Amino acid sequence: MEKKFVIFLLFAGIVGGGYSFNQHRKAHDDQGFLTLYGNVDIRDVLLGFRVAGLVKTLHFEEGDQVEKGVVLATLDKEPYEKALAARQAELAEAQALHENAVKIYERTKTLVKKVTASESDFDTAIANRDATKAKLETAKAQLEQAQISLNDTEMHSPDKGTILTRVREPGSVVSEGTTVYTLALDNPVWVRIYIDEPNLGTIHPGQKAVVLTDSGQEYQAKIGFISPQAEFTPKNVETTQLRTSLVYRLRVVVDNPNNGLRQGMPVTVKIKK
């Protein structure tokens, strides 16, 4: 029995010594680093059509990765194709009227010189030429707008990212600007953290940092923004020492997130002093 007790004490001493050594090593590793806690922020975009219409197709589901410029959804194009055809016909008519008015103007100018046409006839020809030119320019502008509206029946991804939400379905009638998709952009990805005033002087924009997730993933980062205005610490800050203090908000930009960071994810940020 006494022998077992001695063995137990020896084992306890080894374990305790190992724990003490690990704690000492951890403290040593943290020396020279400022450790802060925060959450991941990812910019998202509400995507809608620039024109109203009937949703014809939606090409992606929630969670799909999309590239910049890819077509995400389309509206029924038929009304806009008809409008474009009408504007094209109006332009052709305006072009013909203007060409005819120019011919009459040139002929009348010649006749005035030969005194076979009156000044009043010449003034009328000038007015008609100018009026048809104005109508021609209006027709050109209307045709250009009709083409833009037709192009806007396709929704394109503004950047590379992930579909967060799919708000509408084919058959829905949407107005201009109605949200159809929410897109989370792959970049930029940053971490929102807060720092107290005593440590504020140890950091600066561009300073390197390391972002650590609870799963052990490590990301290189740098300080991108330091708020010039102090604020009371938000309730979700995880360090009890800061909750009742005035702090400054920091934005730490992650260099290469590789889709490993998620909106709101809690992370640890280490900044070398």
C-alpha cells in the first residue's frame, strides 16, 4: 500500500511539473504579443435587377460559389425585346425624316440664291432640318436606353463570392431593385476587434498580425483601420476586462482567407508589439 502511494505521488509530481512547464512555455510564447479577441466580418451584397419584370431563371442555389461576371438570374426578355424593336423602327423613321429635311434645306438654299425661293421658305427649311435632327437624337437616346434595359434583364455577379440567400424563385414578379440574391464576397475578409487606450500606442495600420480560429487554423493578416473615436465596448466582446472600458475599434484584414472564415466566427488575434 505504501509503495502504491509513493508511485502515485511520483506520477502526480510528473503531471504537475508538466502542466507547470506548459503554462510557463505558453506565457513565454505570448511574451511580445498583444492578444485580442474578435469576430470575422464578411461584406455581403444585396443583388437585384435594375429593371422590373418576371423572373425567368435562377441559376444558383444557396451555398454555391460564383465567379465575377457570371449570370446569376434572368428576367423574361420578351417585353424588352419588343421595346427595343420599336425604338429601332422609330430611329429608322427619324433618320429618314432628317435626311429628307436636309435635302429640302440644301435645295431651298440653292433656290434662294437664284431668287426662285423666298426667305420665308428658307427659314422653314432650316427649322424643319433642325427639328428632325433633334428628333433623331432623341430616337438614338431612346434606342440606347432600350438596349440597356434589355441587358439589365440579366443579373451578373459583381465579384467572386458565395450565395448566402436566394430570396425569389422563377415566376416571381419583381420591381426594380428588389433583392433576389444575397452574395457574400470572398474578399475583403476582416476581423473586428477592440483595443484599450494603454495598448493603442503599440499598434499602427499595416502592422502584421496572426488570426487564429478555435479549430487551430492560422491566417496571416495586417491591421487595416484604427478608429479615431473611442466607444464603449460592445456587449459581445469576450474579454471581461474590456466590457466596461472605452475602447477603439480595429479592422484586421486577412491576407488569404481561402473561404475558411465565416461571418461572425470568433477568433483570436495576435499582434507583435
